[in-house]
Amino acid sequence: MKSIAIWVSLICFSLILIASTAETITVLYVFDQPWKDQAARFTEATGIGVRYIDVPFAQLRQIMVTAFAAGSSEYDVIHVRDDWVVEFANNGWLTPLDELLPADFWEQFPKSAVEAMTVNGHIYGIPRYFWLWQFYYNTELLQAAGFSRPPQTWQEVVEVAQAVTNPAAGIWGYIEPWGPTFAAVPFIVHLRAEGGEYWDYTNNRPLFNSEAGVRALQFMVDLYQKYKLVPEVAFQLDGTGPLGELFVSGTVAMCMNTPHVYPMSNNPNLSKIVGKVGVSLIPGSVLKSASYCETGAVAIPWFSEHKQAALEYCKFVTSPAEQARIAIELGRIPTILAAATDPAVLEKYPHFALAFEQMQYPARMDAMPRATQIREIVSAEVIAAIKGQKSPAQALADAERRILALLSQ
């Protein structure tokens, strides 16, 4: 109730200030209709017009980079995520929002979400959703193998997967996305489960070449080489989307994946496992759990000529009521607990109930400068180790050497 009261008072006060000077702002984001409907609700509530420009998500970053490099003031509100906010803020392309909003405003978000939007001591984005990895399992396959609950440790994952896997029948107990640009991501989760961390964000240096890193990568090698639990198709999975399609086909018992998998699993037009999906914390090892999470946020370009109106838009779309509505309509995990635990949200997406517990464990997206290039280097070395071309220790040492050379350029 306190968080909702703060939001209401902030919005009402701001609306009084700007009611007599309504203007039009330009918002750049994707084409999903609920986002456009949200912009219309903002206009209805404030009188501020919104020119909404929609583009494919895959093109979004490059469009912004091109505009900001030229000093364009066309956009007033943009979408950012962990890695983009680092890149854009370091280039001087974003407005520091902690200078425009009071300290108690930020207390409504998990500390990790605010940290994800913080660069060099300033906050540049207001978090509006989490794209969090959770553990998905086929309840029917597990029960048929004699398991009444999901595994809680990675060793238990091996035990369950061994009981379920039947290559002759095309059934696999567990699978991860080990594609050429994505294998680093499950490695990050295993690394954290072993008590390690991927990156030193203070000194901008890799941390993964460690004892925990070797243990984590050796486990991934064992999944493929020793236990033979992961099929060859894993090396073609360059994201969570294709992995989700495999899971809902009923041929995979367990996987880590993002929130879209739950509604997809229960859509009879897409899934063969309707009513047979469970969601739990990601298993652990040294730590009880670990994950990987993209934080989606709204930000104001430095070049915007309508910063106050843009700020009102940012506050409106990240309010608990709007986050709950977007959660219901688009399946995004809210960044405010009051919205994530809204009864209507949990009725449609019960797996959101575990989201804030999962967020208590390490989950930060890799968001350093040159994150894409670094992820590709680590992915290549991880794959080399899994395929037996290098030892885990050598692969991590080579990845570290290559990344340090990249950073020195």
C-alpha cells in the first residue's frame, strides 16, 4: 500500500504541474499493441500527446545508436536493458534520472534492478519488467520416472535426467542453449551456482577464470560427454526461443528458460504439454540457486527537448497499476512487488510468485562494455570445452586472454 500511495502522490503532483503546458513526446519501442494502448492511457490521464514509433526489437538498438551518434533529439523516451544502459550512459546519451526523482522513489524496486540501471554512480533507467530465467519442468515426464518434485541441486538434475532420457524415443531429460553466441549464458548460471561471478564491474575485468569457473564448465562438459544427457541440437540453440519450442513439444523434461515458456506451454495451439508444466527455482550447488535476468527499463535520451513530459511518461508506465496490466497482457514480470503479487497477475501467471525469491540470488545480465563481443568469445571457448577440444581450465584461460586483448584495444 505504501508503494502505491507514493506512486499516486508523485503522479498527481506532477500532473498538476504540467496540466497547463501539455505537449507531445516521441516514444520509441516495439509494436506490441499493449504498449501502444498504454501510451494512449497516458495521454488520456495527462493530456500529453504521444507519438509512438514501433520497430522490430532486433533493430531497436542500432536505430538508437545511429540517432544518438548524430545528436538527434527525435526521441524522448526509449527502452533500455542492462547492457544498453551501460553503453549509452558511457557515451553520454542518457539523462541521469536520479537527479530528477527523489531517493524514496527508487526504494520500490529491488536493489538489483536499480543497480542494473546504474552507471558511474547515476541511475539512467526506471525498471519496468524482468526477463528472468526460471526452471521449467514437464510434470508428466518427471512423475513417470518416479519423481514427485523438481530437482533442487544440479546433481539432482543429473539423476532425474538420467531416469527420463530415452534417445531412442526422442526424449531428453535436460537441455541448455549452447549455440555459438549464447553458450556463455548457461555457463554464467552454473558459475554463479558454484559460488563464482562472471565480471568485475568496478575494474571492468573478467572473473570467470577461477576454480568455480572450472567446476561450472566441467559440469557442462559432463552433461554432454560423461552423462550423455544433452542432444546435439543444443549447439544450434542460440537463444531461449528455440529452446522453448523444444520444451513445449514434449521431448524435453527440464530446462532453464524465460517467462514466455509458461503461457506457451499452456497454449493448445502451440504445445503438447498443456497443464503439465511446473516452474521452480533454478537448482544450485555451492549456492542454493542462481539465475540470469534482463531488466527492461525506460530512459530519457540526453538530447530530448521534452524531458519533464518524458519523465511523467516514465513514471506512469512503471507504476504498479501499469506494470500489473502489462504483466497480464504481455507476460512480463513486474519490477515492483505490489504488481508482481497482484491476485489477477498470479492467477494468469502463477510462476511469477517465485520471481522475487529467485532474484534474491545472483542473476545479473552480463552488461559490461562490449558485452556482445565478450559473450561470443566466452561462448566459443565454452563450446570448445564441451566438445572435448580443450580442457575447461584451458578454455577459460583462453577466453580471459582473448577478452583482455579486446579490452586493451
